[in-house]
Amino acid sequence: MKDIFYTLAHVTFGFLASVSVLISPILTVINFLIFLIYELDEEWNISDEAYQELREYGFGFGLGTVVMLITLLNKICIGG
């Protein structure tokens, strides 16, 4: 159960990082750097498998990007 919570947290943070570009592009970079530093710190201190958590973050980031692109294409094609 704990693993599912952590996975969802990483995916959610990645999703929010990609959507934060709507507020300011620099927020996306800051969110990624914060997450990367956090994961590297965990890797060095507790030998956590950071690559899996970065993959989960990347999945959320990609999901957020796809949602934004679909929304944009919908507005362009349909005019909604």
C-alpha cells in the first residue's frame, strides 16, 4: 500500500510539473531540479533506487504533456 502511495505521488508531481508550464516555464525546470536533487539525496543516503522514481516522475510528466497537447489540438481543430 505504501508503494502505491509513493508511486502516485511521483506521478502526480511529474504531472503537476508539466502543467506548471502554463503558469511559467521556469516552474517546470525548478520542479524537475527539486525532484532530481531530492532523489539523488535519497540515493546517496539510503541507497534508494532513484531511477524507478525518476521513471514514475517522467510518466506523470509525459501524461501531463499529452493532456495539454490534446487540449490544445482540440481548441485548434474544433475551435472550442
